[in-house]
Amino acid sequence: MKEIIPQIFLKEDLAALQVNKIPEVVEMVNHILDQGIEEEASDIHFEPKKKNVIVRFRKDGDLFTYKEVEHRLYIKLLSRIKVLSKMNIADFRNCQDGKMEYISERNNQAYKVDVRISIIPTIFGEKMVMRLLDQQKKYLQLHKLGFTPTQLKMINDFVNFQNGMLLCVGPTGSGKTSTLYSILQQFDHQQLNITSIEDPIEYQIENINQCQINEKTNVNFHKTIKYVLRQDPDVIMIGEIRDEETAKLAVRATITGHRVLSTLHTKNAISTVVRLIDMGVQPYYLNSALNGIIGQRLLKKNCPFCSIKVIPTEEEMELLGGECPGNIMIGQGCKVCNQKGTTTRVLVAEVLLFDDRVKDLIRRKTDRKTIRKELGIIHKYNLVEQGKSLLFSGIIPFSEYRKLLFTDEF
């Protein structure tokens, strides 16, 4: 048996290399990618099942089935993608990551998209996800993202500070990276040395020095931060604070006179304070470093063409505190929204400014429960309240508002 295995792998290698030139396979890969780009999908999922492989697109946060592919064709498709993204075409037992550049055509013009590929083994074959990163995408200006005028003023004040840290928090897919990129555009790129440390670099930005993290070569966040601080930076954008050492270095960078932007996976702005303390950041350092925290979500909007007014159920009325001073709407589904009842998404955000009241609370070194309670009293215009405003205005359905009801729990 040991003598047969190498021969099998050799045949698979040759077959995979040959399949890269089969017109049918080339056309299928191009067609799926073109359709994903046309649909403005963020990800394309290939999910092997017992009888076939399901291809799904993620758009506006939701997955929907695009088509089904036979296993026979999918194996060839997978081999072509592995070749293009420089993966090991003979390895089907381990997880792999890769990337490639795809050129599509839209309106008779070349359209460049970076494709990040992730493959994991499952019982019915290798599951593949392709993330589409549109390099022609123009980031919206900060004032067009959906922040309120008061929130915009708080964020713009940070840009004018000489030092300090601004954190953007929320789950994956809540638009944190887009917000940070939009804030970076507010800085004077000609007068400042701006450096970002990202994993991965999703979009290339002019006049910003972007550093790619590579854990395989021991190029991690906290190690890169140390070297970036020797490069005379004015503004540092850290893709994500993942561990205690990165958190402490980010805080230290602000105290030594730099402006730092980063993200953290927490439920809301208040829980971010507690998380940083749990990560070993001393309260007095936190007071000196943090200028503000942005908590955000992206919620689906009611379709304007098929939405109707509905009466809240008893359960919904109870969740609303017994009052409904507005119109609650829900989309019925139509051709415009592909029978989903929702179209596009709207930003729901909160900005916690580190003013004297917040700093005094942290300075007193009270227990976590007290910090959460008192910060909740200080910080009233939170995600839930803003979501309620959108609900009563008929912009979002109750199902989307319900997602916010647990952001105040810790």
C-alpha cells in the first residue's frame, strides 16, 4: 500500500495541472466569479453535500443559493482555483489559504478583484470560500456612512487630537474596517506619516504605508507594532487587537504621542472597557490612552416597494416596554428585493466619548459590574436606542431590531 500512494498523488498532480487548461472548467470558474461580482457578493461559498456541491453567494450579510454543481465538475474547478492561488493541489486533507487576482469585464472595462480563498476538508469533500475584495471600490466619505451629526463631531474631534486611541467594535461583518478606512481619509496624508498593520490587507490605499501580518513567518501584530514605532509614525491603524500584548503596545503607543485606530470584537462600547481591563490594561493607562469607542452594526432595511404597516405582537410590545409611538413596517417580498422583503443595509452606531465622567469612573477602580452599570447610565444613546428609532421610523423590521436587544448583556 505504501508503494501505491505516491503514484496516486502523482496522477492527481498531473490531472490537476491539465484541468487548468480545460475550456469547460475555465469558463465555469470565470462565470461564477463574474456572477458573484455582478451580484456584489462579498463571499462565494462552495459546500460539498452527499449528492452535489451547493454554490452560495453572501450579499448584504445573507447567504442565498446560486446554483448546484456536480462533484465531478467541482473537483476540476477546485483544482483550477488551487493552481491559480498557488495552493498544494495534491493536499486535500489539510486546511489551506491562498489568494489570486481576477480581472473581470464590466461596461467594456477591466475590473480588478482580489480573491482570498480558504479551503477546509469536510466529510463530502473540500469546502471552499472565496472572499471578493473589489479594488475599484471607492470608500464612502465618513459623513455618508450613516453616523448622526453628533457622532460625526465626536469622531472628527479625534482626528484633530495630537494623540489617543479610537476603537471600532462589533462582530465580523459590521463594517468596522470600512469605518476605519473612512476615518483614515480624514487625516492629512501629505503632512503625516500614516501606517496600517493589517491581516489581511483588504484594500490598498494611496499614501498609507500598509503592513501585512504573516503569522507563518512570525510577523505578528505586537512584533510589527514595535518596529513601526521606530518609523516615526503619526497615525497607526492596527487591524485588530487580538491579545494582551497587542493591547498593551497599542495603549503604550498612544501615551508616547501617537494616534492609534483599531478594532476589537466586543458586543458594544461599554463591554470594550471591561474587556481591555481583563486583558491586563491598567485603568490609569486606559484613561490616558482612550479617546473614544465606536460600536456598530449593519441592519437590513425594509424594501421600500413592498413594505406594509404591521401591528406588534404581545411579545414584541413587551420587548418595546409597552409603547409603540411609530410605524412598524415589514417587507412582504417582491421582484425588486428578490422576495426577501429587505434591501441593502443601514448603519446603527454608538460613540462613547472618554470624558471626565467616564475617566473618573474607571479611575475609582470599581468592580466590573459597577463599571458596566454606571457606564450604562452615562451612555444612554446606545445601539438599542438608535435601533428603536429606526424601527419606529419603518426603516428596519422588528426581526433586525431584535438582534440589538442582546447587545446590552454582558
